[in-house]
Amino acid sequence: MNFMELAKNRFSCKRYQSDKPVEKEKLDKILAVGQLAPTAKNNQPQHVYVLQSEEALQMVDTLTPCRYGAPLVLAVTYDSNQEYVYPGDKYTSGIEDASIVATHMMLMAASEGVDSCWLNFFDPDKAAEALKLPANERVVLLMDLGYAAAGTRPTPTHDKTKPLAELVSYR
Ligand SMILES: Cc1cc2nc3c(=O)[nH]c(=O)nc-3n(C[C@H](O)[C@H](O)[C@H](O)COP(=O)(O)O)c2cc1C
């Protein structure tokens, strides 16, 4: 499958086979691709928590209703002491860095036939507390990983993209 087909076929999976784990070999590849992602100044302020024990998954369920039965959830965080600060001292790169890492992992998962869903329907402060993170570490996203339950289809809006002309300008 070429990259365009991969990007078209990936969809946010909202129902998983909870008894079908993600194979360690595939998980290792997904995590390794996150390691290759670019970050501002190559600071690599991110950290990825693999949540797969029963206790950890129950903790996720206290934070969000969006695990959808996934047997594994990644929490992607960044350390605000390590992120890049833009000139002007107003903006920082941590969310961008963590998002690029997560996007790499999401697409690697798709390429390995593993379904996923990026989540931000949770309170980041409560997530940091539940994960016992230090004050300088922020949770940017959770990502469900697993295998879609039988009959699971992309949501009806999956194919509804705005026209390219609305999304791109040439100047
Ligand atoms: C930043 C971000 C946050 C999201 N948060 C959630 C979420 O909390 N719960 C959920 O079910 N889906 C979530 N999604 C999935 C989106 O709803 C989904 O990507 C979008 O509807 C497009 O569908 P598709 O990914 O199947 O193309 C999120 C996606 C992104 C990119």
C-alpha cells in the first residue's frame, strides 16, 4: 500500500476487540517510529506511556469514555523544561513535538494493520495526576490501539474533507 492509500484507509476506530492484544513486535515498531519523529531543535521533550495492565486501563476509563474497549492506550506527554521556546518567548513547541511523535505512531500502527484513535476528550491535569507525573510534564493526548471489532466502520464524517481550495492558499 502506498502512503496516500494508507492515509486514506486509516480511520478513527471507535470499537475494539478487547481480547485481541497488539503484538509486542508491532508495538515495538510503533514506538520506534515515534523515536524517529522530528522535534524542535531535536530536543525530544516527549515521553510515551504504554498503558496495558488492567489497572492502567481502568485508570484510563476514569479519565475518558473513549477507550472503546482498546486493549492498549498510549499516553503522550512532554516535559516543559525541555521544549523549545519560540523567539518572542510567547510560544513553545511541546504540543507540536508530542503531536508529531503521535502522528508517526498512528500511521505506523495503520501500516501494521493496527487500528487507533487519537483522544483529547479528557482533562489533562487529571491525567497527569493519575499518571503521577511531575508538574513539568503535560499529557497532550491518549491514543487507543488495537483491532477493530467485527463490523466496525469509519464514522460517517471520515470522508467529509473540506475542498482543498479551502484548506490551501497559494501566495
Ligand atoms: C486532536 C484530536 C482529538 C481527538 N479526540 C477524540 C476523542 O477524544 N474521542 C474520539 O472518539 N475521537 C477523537 N478524535 C478522532 C476524531 O473525531 C476523528 O479523527 C475525526 O472525526 C476524523 O475521523 P477519521 O480519523 O476517521 O478520519 C480526535 C482526533 C484528533 C485529531
